[in-house]
Amino acid sequence: MSLPGPKKSKFDIAVIAGDGIGPEVIAEARKVSQVAASLDGAALEWVEYPFGASHYLETDEILPESAISEMGGADALLLGAIGSPLVKPGILERGILLTLRFAFDQYVNLRPAKSLPNVPTPVPLGAKGMDSVVIRENTEDLYMGLGAVSDLTGGSLECPLDLERGGYSMRGKLNMSLAPAMPFAAQVAVSTGHGVERIARYACEAALSRGESRVTIVTKSNAAPALYGFFEDTAKRVIDSEYPAVKWDVANVDALCYHLVRNPAAYGVLLCPNLFGDIVSDLQAGLAGGLGTAAGGNIGDGLSMFEPVHGSAPDIAGTGRANPIAAILSGALLLRHIGLPDAAGRIESAVSDYLASSPPVGMPVEFGGGSSCVEVGDAIAKKLNG
């Protein structure tokens, strides 16, 4: 039996600050993460990349292979926000976000949703509050990029089904025709045993780490039995055979959304296919107080990427009105992932302490206060330093 090696004390973190408010909130996330890591005896070295709307408009370059290869040598990636009204929707999202997810096989999308002190919520949460997490399969379902649109005359459609994923290759072709001819479109969703098994394991491990014994599988197998019935059955089999301490239940996604609004505190770990996870995690974020506190991670066995859930908000970029808490909490997820759980916990406690003790005027603008993005970051960093 080999002894564990020395604890790593220096980490290279790739950074894409992105668009809109991205650079502002990422600056505060870096500031707070740096302080928290140093208190744990660790140093963070930031490697900056320019990719986003401005870079694309200036150079016509989205995300070159050389940069992807270089980022692969980092310990983690911190991402701001991608998107600009000056760029057609989808170009940057597919070219940067989805490209990174697929290139590094980031098969877990991690979306915690936890109520925080003095953060207003749209429905009462009770004394217990809300503390749940969406574990979203991140590489399959309807997000695989397999689809096509017929020409205007319609009648027929042909779509190649060739792709590479972590763990498998796919080869094939979809041919469809309609009679009478009319324009139509098709999008192909795929779920594999490989994909479902590993996300089910991650969900079970997440439940156990939270001290919980239940995973809720979120599907719609009554309407799409082949696709979501397969997801559901495969997840059940993994849980039953490999995790005796974990029990499962199943919720149709529409019924789940209804019950979430009525009792947000009733759920812990939600295991979702890609599409439903995308939708449910935003609902959870709204119930917990809004996107301004919603952190996220894209996790795989290689480079993992951490980002606030909110968008680039170009309408408030440069005004100081951005709320950096989601980015700061994403930094905490990053630190926990790279092996600095104490530093991550310190950030989460500092955020809660700041929100609990701040006078109304000292809160972020999003919560009715008057503190700028930088002032919020400074206040949280000060809490870290005692």
C-alpha cells in the first residue's frame, strides 16, 4: 500500500471572463478564492483567455483547438458569462460552452440551490429553508447537436449522426420524409448506458456526501418511454445494485415543478437528464432567491469548468450593479473540486455571514441594497479575514 503524496499547494486555474458582467463578477470570484486558498496554504495561478463576443467580433475566432489543448493542462477552469446581443444566439454558446463540455467530457452539470440569509424568495421556505442540488447529465439527450431542418418545400430530411463522446463513438444517418410534403425539423436525443450509469453514480455519491439516503430521478417516461424510460430504468438498476444505502423515487418533470413551487424544501438530490436538468435547475435557482446566488459546475474526469448560472446581462455591464455572489460561490465549488474543501467552506460561510449581518443598504443592488459588485466582493473577502 502506497502512502499518499504531499498535499498540492499550487494550482493553475484557467479563466475565461467572457462577456457583459462576466469580467466584473469573475474579478470578485478570483479575489475571494485567492484569499480563501491562501488561508489553506495554497496558491492559485490564473491563466487568462480572451474568448467571448469581443474576441470573436475582432478576430472571427471562437475557441481554437490550441487553446483547448492548453486549458487541458490546468487544474480547473473558471468561466464568467458568454453571450452578446451583437452576436447571433447560439454561436458562442455552442462554440465555447458546449465545445468545452464535450471536449473535456464534463458529464456532470452540478447546480446547488440553497436559500441564504436575507435573500428574498418568491415563496415562503419555512424555518428549514431550502438546500437541494440538481445533478444533470451534461453530454447527451437533446443537447448532442444532432438535428436538421428540411428545405422550404419540405418532404424529406437527411441528418448525419456521427459524433465522438467520452467513452463511445456514434455512426449513422437519419433519413425522413413526409407526405404530403411540408417543411419540418428533427432533433435527435440519445441516452446511453454509459452516460446514465456514471451520472447515477455521481448522484448517489452526492447524496451520501450530504448525509442523505434518497435520490429523485426526474424523467417523463410516460410520454417518452424509449428515451426517458431507458434513463429511469438504468438509473434504478445502478442505485439498486451498487448503492444499498440509497433509495430512489421517480418524479415526472411536470409534476416535480408543481411540487417544487409548493414545497421547495422537500427535495435533496435531483437526478435529471440534460434537458430537464437545465429547466429544473433554473426553477430551483429562482426559488432559492434568484440567479444572483446560483453557482454551477461542469465536472468530468479531466478539466472541469465552474461558472455562475446567470447570463452576461449586457444591460448592466459596467454599471457596478452586477451581483458577484453566484460567481464567488462557483469559485467555492471549484476549490472543493481541486481538493481545498476547507477553503470552499470558508467562502460559503463568509457569504452567509455577509448576507446575515449586512444592513439593507449594504446588500447587492439585486437585493435592494446599494453595494456595488466590487464592494460586495470586498465585504465577503473581509469576512474571510475575520
